[in-house]
Amino acid sequence: MARLQQGDLTGAMTETQEAVETGSALHGNGVGNLDETVNNALDYYQLGEILRARKQWQPALRAFQQSQALSSRLPASAIEDASDREKLANLPARIDECIRRPGKKQGKRL
């Protein structure tokens, strides 16, 4: 997260991809572990944010969708941090943004 805030997208991407891979492996080993599911959902959210900052809309969309799929399995009480709840609550808007891709010409509807 610090690298992203400093504008180091490459470093942030590397660290976040490693976290996603590790989290996915841990989540796969303990599907019932709520902490691992929360962490994995947040890792995918962070990956989506980095890809979004790089304007890589399709990969960002996939990361946000994976985050949403994981977080949808969680009871609200599993996400203790308010800022984490806010991030995950923002997923529909992030997904919509990726689908609409800023700068993409919207076709006229007849």
C-alpha cells in the first residue's frame, strides 16, 4: 500500500501480486477461515486499484470481481476495519467504472 501511495506502481504491483498469490494459496487451504478470506478479498481489491491506476481496465475488472466474489461470502462482522468495509462496499462502483472504461467512446443507442 505504501508503494502505491508513493506512486511506485511497479513496486506496488509486484508486492500485491505476491500477496494475492500467497493469500489465494492460504485461502485454498482453509476455505472456512474468515480472516484469510477477508485478506484475500482485500488483496484482490488492492490489485484492482493498482491496475486501475495503470488504466489496465480488463485486468482491474477481473481483480475487482474476484474481490467481490470473495467478500460476498463473508458476514459483515468478519470485516472489522471500517476502511476495509468502505473499500469493499465500493466494489460495485469500481466494477462499473472498469466496464465503462474512462475515455471509451460510448456507442449511441437507437
